[in-house]
Amino acid sequence: MKRTVIALLLSAFVLPGLGQLYLGRKVKGVAMLLITNLLMLLALFVLLKGLGPVIAAKLASGAIISPDEVLASLHGVSGFGQALLAGFVLVWGYSVVDILKSGDET
């Protein structure tokens, strides 16, 4: 029971898939870690794609970036960003539910 609680805390609050690794389910844990890292990397690229032109222009001019400019620049990539966030939430939720369902097995 203590191992299940630790695994649940690892997957819920640190990184999805760590709990599965802690419980010895290496394939499932590594798969979730890879998917989670891929989603975070894609989200970083989407963020930089949206903010890149604004940051470059502001660095060249020396002006301060306003919050309105940041939001306006992210508007074009917001749909893809929301899809990435939804994917991350699904992986996180699956990780937690998987550990809760298998709590009796460990």
C-alpha cells in the first residue's frame, strides 16, 4: 500500500510515468515518460514559434514586451497549444488512474 501511495505521488505531482517505473512497470513507465516529454517539447516549440517574432523585434528595438503583445502573438498557435495541453492532461490522468487501478496488485 505504501508503494502505491509513493507511486501515485510520483505520477501525480512529479512526472507521469515515474510511478509506473517505481512499481517496476518499465515499458509502461518509459512510454509515458517519452510521450510526456514529447508533448512538453512540442509545447515549447509552439510557444517559441508564436513568441519568436515578438521577442526578436523587441530585442532589436530595445523596447519592453507588453502582456497584450504576448497574447496577440500566441493567438495564432493557441489551438495547437490547447491540443498539446489536452494530450498532456490525458497522459497524466491515465498515469494516475492506472496506478489507482493496479494498487491492489502491488
